[in-house]
Amino acid sequence: MTQDEVIIGLSSLAGLYTKMEETQAIDVVHSALDLGFRNFDTAPHYGLGLSEERFGKALKSYPKMTEELREEIKIWTKVGRVIKHKNDVLETDRVEEGNVLGHPDCVFPENNPESRPTLNYTGDGIAQSLTDSLERIGLKHIFGIRVHDCEDEMRYNEAVNKDTGAFVKIKQMRDDEKVVEDVSLGGNDPMYSLRAIRESADDTFDGVMAAGSWNLIDQDGCELYKECEKRGMYIHNAGIYASGLLVGGSTYKYGPASEEVMAKKKAWERLCEEFGNVSLPAVAMAFSVAPNVVKKFAVGVKSRFEVEKTLEWLNEIDNIDPKIWEEAKRRGLLSSDCTVPNVF
């Protein structure tokens, strides 16, 4: 495996859960570029545009930037939210209150208190979202966009509308307008992604970024993965560390991990120790791309050290004893028919 199979997720640049100095955010991007990572994923949702702004500053200030390097970098951002000044919000706008600074559900403590995220899954809305994102990043174009968190009935019905919805528009933006090369879905609920794929025109989506649906703790995205493979679409696997649980965390799927989940994590740790003390994150990486349909996986990083560890774990994959997967099945950590990695 190489750095090309890794997407650096940039939610942390907006101070996810904990504030981050701008200099540190820029250093994260610079260190990723220094170590050969070229794929980056961001979103307006992350800090109400702050992640995109800091990413743009990092690209602009990178001292080794060349035209050749610029061509190698692939950037995805997301659409479905338009960020507005609070004074510009209309009565008809749907404000996502949970991401407004001061709300108990807000996970970005550096959100601008004057900004409001408005949900908009119309074609016009996602076009505006991309225009705003490009301005924040400071680029004229990026590689791809993902329809983000289209996972309740109101958002989904707006997006799937065959005349004015986001799904029709993204296909036009790729095929006719040529403003992006790649269009996909991005979210946590594999069932909504399945619906979107099945209820949209053929070849609407190039792929899906599926978060938390295939990792060492559970694999509830199997049906989505099979559907994408059947249609020749890709999966970008996010949440490979199970909400950070597999790299030292204690939460899972936005809450404290249950005793059952913690027991499974500890069982994986014991197994890794028995197989030559291979690191659990490296095993998680290897497992994340076991299905053929997975072309890349995403990891979040908060510091130069974490970028370096990502590369270290990536290089460790070659040393994983393939017998670990059969032993994991024998111990009930994976189902007997679960797809496991080939020998790398």
C-alpha cells in the first residue's frame, strides 16, 4: 500500500472537539505534503468553512509547491450546506442549529458566532456551496464533490428531486459543465446511500465515501459495498478507526463505547500482541481496504506527529501475518464469511 490509497481528512483543521491554532493546522497540511500524501477531503460543515480556509492558506504557503505538485493533489469538498452570515439568513432557510456555536451538539468550538449553516440540497444550493468553497480554498477548481449527510427524509427528498435536486445537478456539473471530475455521496448511513444510488439515474455517482460502515468493530455497510461494486463505483472508506476507538479513544459512533465494544477492542489488541506485536492501527488500515471496491481510505490527523504515525502504520502493513485474519474469525472477532485482506 502507498500514500495514494490514503485520504487526509481535514475536519481537525477546524478544531474538531478542541481548538487548534492556525499555525498547527497549516503544519498538518505541510507535513502531509512533505510525506507524499496527495489526497485531501474537507467540507463547509467543518468549522463553518474554517477547515477550507485554513487548507487554502496551507496550500498557498507551502514552500515546495510546484505546478507539477499542484497537478498531483486531489481535493474533495462537500455540498449540501450553504454557510451564511446570520443577518443574511432568510425565513425560508433551514438552519442546522446543532452546528451553531453555543449549541450543545456543536463539535467545532471555533465556529464563527456570526455564521449559520443552512441546509440546501437543491441544484442551486450545491452550486452555491461549491462556489463558496472554492473561494475559501482559493482555487478555481477541485477534483471532486460529495453530497454530504443526505440522511433524513427532508434532505433526501430535496436532493433526489429529478428536476431541481442535487443528484441531477452534480451529474451536470461533472458531465456537462465540467466544473468537477468526480461526484460522490458522503455520509454515515449506508442505507440512505443505497437509496440514492438506486433511485437516481445510472452513472450519477462515481462513488461513495462511507463513514463507519467497515472497520474492525463492525461491517454494516456490506450491502452498500456490494451495490457499488456491481455498478463499477468506488468506496472511500472513512471511520476506519471506529470513531478513534482503535487509536486510543474511548468513544464509538458519537457516544461512550459500550462494554461490549470495549471488550472487542481489547480482544483485537491481544491478538495483535500475539502476532508479533503488530500495531492495531496498521491492522485496521489493512482491513479497511479488504473489499475490492474500496479504493482509498480516509484518516483524520491533528498534528505532524499523527501524519508521521500514519505513514509508519502504512509501511507496517507489509509485515502483518496473514494468519491473523483466520484467527480473528476463529475467535469471533470477524464473521466466518467476512472479506479479509489479501497478502500484501
